[in-house]
Amino acid sequence: MAPVEPAGPASDTVPEPSTQPLPPEAAAAVEDIREQAPRSARAKAVAVTRTAPSHRLQPGDLVCGACGEGNPGTRRFCSRCGASLVEAVQVREAWWRRFLPRRGPRVVALDPGTGSGAARGSSAARLAEPRFDLKFVLRQTYRKVRVVGAVALLCAGTLYGVYPPFRNTVDGRARNLKAQVTDTIGDHLSPVHAVSVTANVSERGYPALNAADELLNTYWLAPWSTSSEPTLTFDFAHRVTLRKVILHLGASNAYIQDGRPSELRLTYSNGESFTIIPQDTSQAQTFTISHADLITSMRVEVGAVYPGGSGSTVATAEIELFGFTT
């Protein structure tokens, strides 16, 4: 057997790279490799499905718009999916719950046998006892009644405006009530006197004041013309409500000599009006008038006349007013 030569010492030299040319495929791959900037890894988006909240929603909770979970109002991110709650919808209290009695915090009396050893009648024990707050109860009741009243008034006003049968019923009851009040106070009417009585036209010696001086031997005389109707104006010192009028027509000393009013139109300061059709008689005539509520003045226009024996004039002896003042 031939002897084996011992291996010589390891050489420290590094073999040089081969200078042989690369195949065409490898050379093309090397040319495609370029230097690129580092990129951050992107998290894979997880699909979020909107489902029902895991607990009963309370007023003030924030409902996540992504998954529908209810979160306390103090959170900023959803406890289920981690989405932002900046644009989340806040749960509001139902309007009808505002009228329910609210349960206040529980008050626990201090134990006089513990702590500093205070006696049962000490100030701390008295403060711990629950007390009835009348002012608080009245304020809460007033607020609830005010809200209910406002809602009822709004509904009634809307119904009155859009539903004619309801409007007619309300108007009818209002007229009946007004008539009852008028009948009740009708027996207590008192004479109403004007502070001034003026006329647009008058004959000399027969001024407008003669129609309101409570004297039957004087009268107001005015020329009659359809283009310029004679008009009396009564002014009152305070607001008055008129209910009755007593008329004395014609001249006191010569009834048929001058014309007498056959139509009187009453126009009040409140914008309302009323028409009186008197008879051709020298006797006193009483009329019940309406719409003269809380007025400060009244105009009496002669709309038509019973013709007299001579001339184109109209005479009125007296106009007495009855009602009550405010």
C-alpha cells in the first residue's frame, strides 16, 4: 500500500472571482435590479360588519358608525372595532321620559356609632337624613305643566287653523259665552257720557252737543245730503263697552217739520260697526247694540232719513248710551 502524503498547511489566500462572462439570461436579470427606497409594511384591512350593540343603549352613549356598537360618551374609539367616534351618533333621551319622575341619588344616613362617635341627634346625622324640598317639587311641576300646556296650545292652534268643524265649534262656544256674560251684566248697565260730541255739519244754533245733553227740548239739526252724510262723533275719557242706545228722533217742538234719521250706522274705534234702523216715531226707542267692546270713540252716521215737511234737514233730539267702563 502506497504511503499517504501528509496534507500541507492551509493556504490563507482567497480565490479570486471568476472572470468568465455570465450567461445572457443572468446578465439581463442583473440589469433589471435597481436600488429602491425602503417601504413601510401595510396592515391588511379587516372587513367590519355592522351588527347590533352588545348591550342596551343609554342616553348619552355613542353608536359606532362602522360596527354599530354602543360606547360610553367618554370614549374616543370604539371598544369593538377601534374606529374613531368623532362622528358617532349620540343616543338621545326619548321626549316622553322627561315627564316621568326622576329618581335622585340614594341618601344613606351616617351611623352614629362609628367614626368620631357622634350622637344620633348631631348635625351630621341630621344632614344625612333625606328631606322634602317643596321648592324643588314646585319648580319641577311648573316646568312639566308649562311644556304640556305649550304642546296642547300648539296642537289646538294648528287644529283650529286647518280643521273648519273644530273652528266653528270654538267660535260658537265663544259667542255663547259672550252672550251669557252680556246677559249677566245687562241689568247693571249705567249711563255712559262722552267728554266731547262733535259733528261734521250743523245748522246754526243747533250744535252737536244738543244730541247728548239729556234734554229733550233741544236737538241737533244738520243739512241732509247723500254726498255729505251728517255724522256725530262721541269721544270717551276711558275705554267703555256699550250695550244699549235710546233714541229720541226729530225736533222737540216740530216733529214733522224736519227730517228724521231712518238709518244710523255706528262705527267704533275698535274697527267694528253696527247699523240701527229706527221707526218714524217721536217716542223713545231702545236698541241693543253689539261689537262696541272697549272703545274710546264712536261715530254715528245718518245713512237715510224720513223726509220732513220743509227743507232738506235732519233732526235728532237725544242719543242716550248705556254700558259700563273699565
